[in-house]
Amino acid sequence: MREVAIIGIGDTKFGELWEYSLREIGIKAGLEALEDAGISSRSIDALFVGNMSAGRLISQEHVGSLIADYIGLSKDLIPSTRVEAAEASGALALITAYFSIASGIYDLVVVGGAEKMTDVSEEEATRIKCSGIDQEWEGEIGATDIALSAIMARRHMRDYGTTREQMARVAVKNHAHGSKNPKAHFKNTVTIEDVLKAPKVADPLTVLECAPISDGGAALVLCPADIAKRFTDSPVRIAGFGHASDTIALGARRDICTMDATVRAVKRAYHMAKTIPTDINVAELHDTTSIFEIIQMEDLLLVEKGSGGKVVEEGMTYFDGKIPMNTSGGLKARGYPPGATGVAQVVELVRQIRGEADGRQVPNAKRGLALNIGGSGSTAIVTILEAM
Amino acid sequence: MREVAIIGIGDTKFGELWEYSLREIGIKAGLEALEDAGISSRSIDALFVGNMSAGRLISQEHVGSLIADYIGLSKDLIPSTRVEAAEASGALALITAYFSIASGIYDLVVVGGAEKMTDVSEEEATRIKCSGIDQEWEGEIGATDIALSAIMARRHMRDYGTTREQMARVAVKNHAHGSKNPKAHFKNTVTIEDVLKAPKVADPLTVLECAPISDGGAALVLCPADIAKRFTDSPVRIAGFGHASDTIALGARRDICTMDATVRAVKRAYHMAKTIPTDINVAELHDTTSIFEIIQMEDLLLVEKGSGGKVVEEGMTYFDGKIPMNTSGGLKARGYPPGATGVAQVVELVRQIRGEADGRQVPNAKRGLALNIGGSGSTAIVTILEAM
């Protein structure tokens, strides 16, 4: 099997991008990645696009083809594939592209993630954001992704003594990181008091603990690792990955304080990367809500089960802490266009490993881990990156 | 690179399946394929699902995860991937699964294609079916997939002298084949007169030349070719495939009587399979409309450019003719659930190669070709199968 490396990255600002359509978001991110890799679109063998719900958001399916066309790939009839696993669509595009190179079929591949959320009302965007949970058994009875998250939070508080202040600190830290990321949706900082006093979305979670509705795109250029240095002095190797799927409905799971899919996915990723949790220098987690970040750092074996709240409280997850997490600002502050998220996480890790994360640079970041989640934990995809 | 073989097939009846939801359609097809391969869901490494628009049709994204769950794969946290390229989603799932096995990451993989169209009104289903064409430049001004097809038909009639009778014969032949397929949506036969006198959908095309709105699912079990005989005496090798993407808007193309993406995809597939057009014993084409089948047999190099109408007129494309096409009944009679189509085409070819296509069996079918199209030809995926 051929190993795979990342040789180019690109991303748009995240936020309410009224001035751009989905195809324009795709173009901006894709062309930036091609430029970063120093290659033209004519050299590309294939495009893989992660997108959650363009069908409902802009009445357009077939967005793989659409973005390939507008990026200039259709001139050469270059094949395009769209993949979807709700909010994990971005990471899914990455590992699907990985398969295509590892198999020997393609060499130079672009991976893009994009979502245009703000062409519909906020109410409709929220409804669509919830289409990653089980519609027949959860959506129908009024559950939202945030409501399910709130149930998980209550249980984590009961089982492990996690406090509201600890959860609020996740958002405080992510906003602090976002304030240092020029492409973040939110650049304001917030205090614990701000978070706790903000309007509730689903008790106990307040709006400042929930990731926003954002537009945005991100892109990567991949190639076989053995030729990566032809294109760049600082390629980043995809050392390992893992993908697992749990029941789509939260209530059918063994334990709602652990995402079993994450545990399975990260074990596979560590095994494939021949690495252990303490080797990870920086991680991007999937903080749809504050409690997600706490549960996930535990599931990823970065901290002990039940200790996530305390680790956050001790400030260890800041970019200059012992286990830096979501240096991009995370979903909360960097922003949350579902299909773009998994790709944007990897863009941030590449920046960290290259030493290009001005103002939020983790010292000596050589190895990074990203966790991209679909639904309430039904899909988990972990990717481990390494400096070459 | 590891070669890949098909060791199990399954499909539901196509039609208006009021009694089944999408997840039930997925279960039926998937379990049938597992049973055919003689394995349990616990041995599976991954699932790949092709689906066009569950987000709009049943308000559910994340259907990869949903179907994995209901097929029983979530017990073992088996990863699931949904891919989409409009009506070519099924074949896209097949080649994505191919990558995953060829790369050495997975061994036993299930590929499923499914669509539930009849939970919305016919008008809404038609609108959704059109979301594979360019919404900003085609959909917005009222174009439908059939209207674009009608433009292609007019041009083909002008440039190559193709007649209305020749086009109607495509539907007559496909209904004749459908009448011999117990799982077909339509089992009635029709005459040329019936077709020409039927209500027009978009001049010159009548309703009897346009594929219907159907529900249905189909599934395959894949494994590395070198271990395929452990599971079955009659594995079928995926000898080659090709995937290409053209502009999403028809008007931006070089020639509307040729789908350049098909020409590119089939050249790759022939090259990979080390085969030539005359080696093909049976083909499943993507007859969204009658003219599509004529244009495609030309683009696939199965007949000379411009001669498609004449070939049909001479009866050569019947199951007992010289170049049998759409022995399943094709999209027109077998039915047209978009996400299932590409997988169902391959199921039919496997039946032919195994010699199990009762009543419509092509004598000595050793090598088959399937063409799955997305939009008005923006995505083309060709697969070539061979007896082992």
C-alpha cells in the first residue's frame, strides 16, 4: 500500500459569507490549495468533495461535479466524488481520497469540504443541521442535535462530576483561540460568566456552548508520500486513520457518555500510525457543544475517562498548554460549516506542523490528531498527521 | 494493487414500494447480498452506500450510517460511507468500495444503492430528480433533466438522421426485457405506436420514453479477487472501470450529441480491463430517456457514431441480438430509483455472467459493461465485469 501525504492546503474565512455561493466557496478553497501545492488544476487526477446537505440548502445535488466544473477540472473531464456522513463529510472525503491514492489508481488528488448554510432561514438551517440524527426515532419527536448533546452533558455531570464551569471553559478557550485565527467566524473572547448567563439552547447548554451556523470551505492536495518532496519542503504524512459507525439513534447506544465509534476509530488510527496518545502534540476535536469536546478528549485516550472537565479547568488544552486542543478556535469559534469541518481541522493541523499558526502556534508540533463526528456520534473519523 | 471480485448480489423489486421505508429497502437488498455470498454481517469490514437525495426525500442525511445500523453493522461499529453523484451514486459507491479493497485497507465490503422516491408528491420527486443538473444556470430557468434530453434528441435527429420510430424502439425493447424480469417496475409490453402516441413530456419525448419515478435498492458483496473462490464458485471480477466528470450545465459542453465524460470513462475502463468493445457480451446503459441509450451505445464505442438509431431498429440490442442492452429492462422498465441504479445494473450483469437471467439470458455472457450517468452527462462511470 502506498503512503499518502498532504502537499497543499487552502481555506476560506468561515462565517456568514453572503457574498459567495457554494460553488464560489469551493473555488476559493480549492484554488488556494492548488496554489499552495504549486500545481495547476490540469495535473490533478481526481477531486473528492465533502458536503452535508446541498440538496436541501441550495436545491443542488451533484455538487462534486459542480465544484469540479467551476474549479476548472471539467475541461479535462477529471472525475469528482462527493461523500457524505453528515458533519463528518469532510474527513470522509479525506479518507476516501486516501484509498484512491493508496490503491495506486490516482496520484494527485484534491480534497475539498464546503457548505453554504446561510441561503436558508436560521430555522431551516437548524432543521437541516439536525438531519444527521435519526429522523424517524429522534427528529420526529422534536429532538435536535443540541438536545441530544444536553442529555449527554447531564449524564456526564452525574457520572463524573463534570461542572457547568468546566464545560463553559471549553467555549472560553475556543473563543480565545479563535481570536488568534484570522479566518475564524468569531474573534471575540468570552468569559465563563458570559457563557453561563447566555440564553439556553437545551438545558444545561447555552448558546455560547453551541457551534454556530457558518458558511465556509477548506481544501487539501494529496499525493503519494514518496513523491511529496517534489512539490514542497514541508509535506505532512497521513500516518493513520480510523473510521467507525455506531447506531444512528443515541438511545440505542451502550453508554451515552462515551462515543464507542470514536474509541474504535482512534484505536485503529493509533495502530495504523504506530503511535500512542502521549505522542500527540495538538488535536482538533469536534466541539458541536462544549460537552462534546470533554467526552471526546476522553474517548481519544488523550486524558483519563471522566477527567476531561478537570483537564479543561486546569488550562491544559490552551495552545500553550500540555495538550493543546482546537487551536483553530474549534467548531465553536472557528465556525461550523458541516461539510467543511473535517477538512478545515486537517488544514489547521498542517499549519501547526509546518509552524505557520501565527499567534497560536504549538511549540514543536510534529504530530496532530483530528476527530470529525457525524450526528450525535454515529460516525467518527480520526486522522493522525505527522511531519515528514 | 489488489484485484476485486463480486461474490454476492441482492436487490428488491423496483416500483412504488409503499410498504417499505428507505431503511427497510436498504436492509432487504443488503441482507439478500450477504446471504447470496454466504456470509454474516459480522464478517464485513465496511459499507458503501449510493444515494442521491435522502436529505430532501425523507429529510434524512447520514443514510450511510442509518443503513449500516439497520443492517446490523453498528453492533460491530463497522464504518459506513455514503457517496453521491446524482443518478450515478450507485456506481460511485462501487468504485469507492473498489479503492478501499484495492488499497489493502478493507477485505469484505458491502456496496448498496437505495432510493425512496414515493414519500413525496410526484411533483416534488420530479423536482428532486432534477437536482443533478445545474440549478443556478438550468434549473432556475425551468429546465428539467428530460427537457435537456429532448434538446439532445432534436440535435441527434438533425445531425445523424435518427428517427422518432428508432427512439421509440428503445422503450419497446426495454419493456420487452422488463416483462421477463420479475423484479422490474413495469412488466407490460408496449408498441411503437403506444410510445409515439403517449403524452409528451418534453417535445419530442413522450412519457413512455422517460424512466419512471421508482423506489428500490440493490447490493453487492466485494472481496479481493484472490480469495473470492472461498465464498462462491462463480465470482465475477471487476476487470476495469473509468470515471469522468464534464461540465454540469449541458450548454457548456463541446457537443451535446456526445457525452465526453462517457467517452473518457469507457476508454479508461477498456484500458484497465485490457479489453475492446467487441469483447463485450452484454451492457446495461443509463436510459433516463430513449435518446440516452442511443447516444450512449455510440459513446461506449459499441456501435459507430450516429448509427445507434439504426442498430436499435435492426433489433440488435434485444437479449438474443448481436449486442444485448438493458436486459434488466433498463431504467425505463426495470425502474429508476436514482441511487440504486448503478448497483442494480451490476447486479443484472452478474446474473447474466452467472447464467441466472431466466427468460432473458444472453447466451455465453462472459463479459459485461455498465454505464451509470449523473445529471445530463456530467458524471459518467463505466464498469467492466468478467467471469473468473
